[in-house]
Amino acid sequence: MSFWDNLSKPFFVMAPMADVTDVAFRALVAKGGKPDVFWTEFVSADGLYHTREISKMKDDENPLMRDLQFTEEQRPIVAQIFSSKPEMITYATKLVAELGFDGVDLNMGCPDRSIEKQGAGAALVKNPKLAVELIRAAKEASDLPVTVKTRIGYNKESLYEWLTALLEANPAAITLHLRTRKEMSLVPADWEQMKRAIEIRDRVNPNVLLIGNGDVESVEQGKKLALETGCDGIMIGRGMFGNPWVFAGRKPEDTPLALKLAALVELAHNFEKIMPAKNFAILKKHIKAFVTGFIGAAELRARLMGAENANDIEKIVQATTATSSI
Ligand SMILES: Cc1cc2nc3c(=O)[nH]c(=O)nc-3n(C[C@H](O)[C@H](O)[C@H](O)COP(=O)(O)O)c2cc1C
């Protein structure tokens, strides 16, 4: 039994997103409306081993350990790790268990070349045998529930073979990003495949929860998709951009601009306070997302992009709201 067994369906979870779902952004989402499960960004299991055990880097100076920070309000929280080596998965799973995470997720969907070159991420879709070994290694390393996030195929859809192999390894849940590796994020997610996935799951291993992912922008849309496909949960990624209230049921257009700008200022301060070592430029993604869709947005964005710290952002926002009608 784990927290996964106690979620009412359909549940809504945060997608792991590199340089987005860090501890600072998660704080904003926790305040705006909690998802049923939080997720970290992906972290290299090999990197954790090398920095801690070989280079003997101190944890408080280690950028990978910084990516594994979380606060109590961000629970339940799953740490996502990647590797193609079972012994590295063992190492990193033990570590995230010690750090107090509620679950560990294995990335088997990332199309980034540097990750695929290591045989990790989406490359595992071509190597189900190794994928199963990695799941086993994670399950044996601790009591944490183990989950997998992946795609529906590599060059073409291969759901039957791939999902069957994963189901037989009996993870607590599998998230399916409903595109192949080749499709990257260039075509719409194929939710029809989720219906097939459910059929396969019901036949092979009904104990495993299936989470659908791809192009969901609101809880309302997600509930509809869950009803149509029968999936247990919905994962939202880009729908959180500029809308940390998404899990509370809000659509981007529901939030007045002044509140969006206030959230951006809060995020900038969170960023500086909680993770000062991380490049402030990462905030630019959020500036683009929050400051959009109104007259004068481009101009304000340009000014905010020149900011160097949270106080600059706050001053620019204050000056704009004081002198204009937005
Ligand atoms: C900026 C960015 C970073 C991402 N980082 C990760 C990651 O670290 N791990 C992962 O499994 N997927 C990652 N993804 C994929 C998302 O988790 C998700 O599968 C994808 O964006 C599709 O869902 P969406 O349409 O709701 O955004 C990332 C996507 C984006 C856009």
C-alpha cells in the first residue's frame, strides 16, 4: 500500500519538467491549488553518484541535490530519476528514500540526445528488457512506490509490446505521454491510444494505475478525457505555465492580469530565496507565460526580460500597474 492507493479517481498530477517544476515553482502551485501528486524535475542518477561518491561534492553545493529540495506542503512528492544502469537506479532510489520522498519515478520518455546516448530516457523504449531490470532495481532498493513515465513507442507506436513489458514488472503507476519518441511534441497527443492502453492494462496487470499525459490544459478537459478513456489519472505539464491555479480548476482566462503579475513577482522572490544558486534566466520562461495575451504584453515582457533580480521584477510590475489600465 502507498499513497497511490488512496487517490480518488480521476486524480490530477504535476508533470516533471526540467527547469520548471523546481521547488520555487512548486511553492506557487501548492498555493494556487495542489495537484494530487507533485513531481520533481528529472535528475541524473549517475550524476548523483558521481558528484556525491566520486567527486565528494558537498550536498549543499551540489546542483543535483538542489533539484531534490522540497517542502512539506509539496507532498505527496515523487522524485524523477534517469539512468540506464540498474546499480545507479539502486543508488539514487536509496538516496531519494532517505531524503523523505514519497515515491520514485523512472524517466523512460525523454528524447534529449545527451540522455538517449547514455541508453536512458526514451532509448529504453527500444530496450524493454533493460527497462524491466531498472524497475526491479528501484523496487528492491527501498519501500518507495516505483512509477514509470514513458511514451507510446519509439519511431512508431508499439504500445502492446512496450506496455505489456512494463506492466509485468508491476510498478505502482505508469504515465503515458501519448506520443512516440519520433513525434517529440510536434503532433497532438493521441488520446485514442489511452483506450487501448487501458484494455492492455486490464488484461495484463489490473493493479497498475495508468496516467494519461499530453495537451491537457484544464481539470475540466482532463475529467472528460478520463471519462472517455478510462484512465485513472491525468498529468498536466505545459498547462501549468502561467497558470499555477490549473489544479484548482482555473483556466488561464479566468485569472485577472493583476493576479498573474503578482504571482510572477512572488515566483521571482521564491526563486531568489529558496534557490539563489540557480540561474535567474530560468525565470524567463515564466515571464513569457504570465505576461501574454493583452495590449502592451510584448513591451512589458521586454522590460521584464532585462531584470536581474526579484526586486527589479517587482518594480517593473509596480510601475506598469500604476501607470496603465491593466
Ligand atoms: C520544458 C519542459 C521540460 C520537461 N522536462 C521533463 C522531465 O524532466 N521529465 C519528463 O519525464 N518529462 C519532461 N517533459 C515532458 C512533460 O513532462 C510532458 O510529458 C509533456 O510536456 C507533455 O505534457 P503537456 O502537454 O501537459 O505539457 C518536459 C517538457 C517540457 C515542455
